[in-house]
Amino acid sequence: MDSLRELYKVGNGPSSSHTMGPQKAAGEFMQRTPQAASYRVTLLGSLAATGKGHLTDWIIKKTLGEERTEIIWKPEEVRPFHTNGMVFKALDHNGQILAGEGSTWEVYSVGGGTIAGADSATRGTSSFYSLTTLDAIMAHCKTDNIELWEYVENQEGPEIWDFLRNIWQAMQESIERGLAKTGVLPGDLRYPRKANAFYKKARIQSGRLRSTGMTFAYALAVSEENASGGLVVTAPTCGSAGLVPSVLRSLKEDYDLSESEILKALAVGGLIGNLVKQNASISGAEVGCQGEVGTACAMATAMTAYLFGGTNMQVDYAAEMALEHHLGMTCDPVGGYVQVPCIERNAVSATRAINAAEYTLFTDGNHRISFDQVVQTMGETGRDLKCGYRETSLAGLAKHACLTNCGSGC
């Protein structure tokens, strides 16, 4: 299981799998083939199906060079390794593939900005953590009488705190940028930014309504920043980037949390996200939105339970509950943009994360279904979803909303 450095990444939206992954792949291929005069990049499967709305072609051309990069779209071609496939070819001045090994590269964007070659046995992950199930980690923590954040520190080393401090700073900056902007988001949907208005309305409220309104505003701010191609933190993906920062920011203001508490919460939530990434998937193209918003909600819920003084068992229960109640959630972005229903999902699931954590604190932490079982179920459910419901924009809301609204200012 990877380091948290491979889960929390700062990069341009709107999609960690469709922009950050391809950008990383393009950069690596360019370094491998410095003698290339031009490039031909074929996008496969889901990467091609929603690549235009997700700015995949834009980020690849920006990386390799606008004038010397040709993009070929093949949404109907899905290869067994993963649906987000890319084939890079380095060309000479005559437009022919360069001679020699390495001039053609088949690579996949497997979620969260991680890439893996077709011959990879581990989907690009490394063996950073020796324990790869929450049950095993919980047993270890019980034996050593430590909290989950301490387990993370023991595995990652004390330098993880400087990394998480930078991640928290980047999350706050994405909130501030999103709150400051008005107007409409890029793309044919002409979707209006709402974070600024939500924030103004929330700040004149009091009590629980103010807190909920602020959580909404912060989630919208990050999600709108992501949808416009701005810098966000994958938590665990760009499409679900609004949950964790909005929950942490809201709780910080409500309970005067210290930076140390927030960093420990990020460690706890990161551990949860890592387990899902390791044992199922955080790729919407592979398992639907349950792997993105569902995982982000599990992370945020675990963080909240920890910050509210929950035991390890209550944190475990909180993460399990949050992911369980997102099982089956489809990924059906209207028009291929990470806007509808993605942005609202971030806001609503942020408040769900807080509510689920509160629920678990009324219990002793014992629960019938384990987090690991839910992760396994989520992975199987995602594979059982029809292709149209896994980030292809061919079914669900993407199908019906476009039939009725697209072209009329939806």
C-alpha cells in the first residue's frame, strides 16, 4: 500500500484520472523520447468517452506541445487492464514512428493521478505499508495501544507531518480561490458558480444552520475550482476533492481546532482512502462515483469521528458506514463535465460525513459489517455496473439530462 504522498496530490482539475494522470504520463513520455519531432496520442475507453469535457486533450497538448501533438479518440476500445487507456507514439519529422524501443508506450490512468503500465502487477502502487486491511491495522493498534494516526506516523516517519501541513495549506487555498469567484463554469452547460452566494448567506446565519451552510459553501468552492481546471488536492480524487477540505475547515471554525489536530485527522482519513485504493478502486471510470465521493465521504467521516474524540473502533465504524451508504453510486457526468451532479454530491456528502460520525459516537463502535467487507463489496459492485454508469456519460443522468436540457442552458 502506497504512502499518503501518492494519495494526496496537488494538481489541476477537473479530473485526477483524466487530467492529472495523462499529464504525468505525457511528461514521462516526453522525457523518454527527447528526439521526437511530434507525438500521436490515442485515448481509449472512458478516457476518450469523457476526455473532452474533462480537458484530457488540453492537458496532454499543453504538456507535449500544442502544435506537435495529435489526439485520436477511441471510446469504443476498452482494454482489459483498465478503461482509462492511452497509447503514446513518438514520431520523426516525416510523421513515422521513431525506430527503437520506447517509441510506443501503452499506459493507464488508474485513479487519483496514478499511472501504470500495461505490464504492471500492482496498478502503480508500492509496498509502503505492510498491513493492507483495516482489520489487521486495528489489531496492530490494539496490541500496541496506539491510535490510527500514530500507526501512520510509525509507517511514514515524522516527516509526514510537513507533507500534510503543505496539503492542508493547498486545501485552504483552493477554498479561498473558489469562494472569491462568481460567474459560470467553463463548458457548454454554462453551470453557475454558487459557492460565493452560499458563503454570503451562511455567514449571516447562526448555530447549526451557519455551520451547515459554511460546509456547503466550502465544498462548492473547491469543487467549482476543480471544475474550472484550478489547483486542488486529490482526496482521494479531483472529482471528490471538495469533501475533506470543507469538513475540516468547517470543524476547525466550529471547534477551534489546532493545526496538529487537523494534520492527525488528515493522516487518519488518508489511511482510509489508501485502503480503498489498495483493495478496490478510487477510479470513477472503473467503479463509479462510489469509489470517488463514497471514498471521500468515508475519509471525511473517519476524520470527524477522530476529531470528536472517537475510539479507533468508532472511527472504523464511521468509515464503514459512510462507504456503505454510497454503494452503487453511479458516475454519470452530464456532458462529460465534472459539474453535474458532481459538485452537489460533494456538498451533500460533506454534511453526510459529519452526521455519520455523530451517529457512531452514540454507539460503542461495534458493528456487524466490517470496513474491509464494504470495500470488497464496493469493488465488486463497481465491476458489475454497466459501462454507461462508469464515467462514460452514456447512461443515467448524463443520458436524460442532455436529452432534455443540453443546448438550453442546463
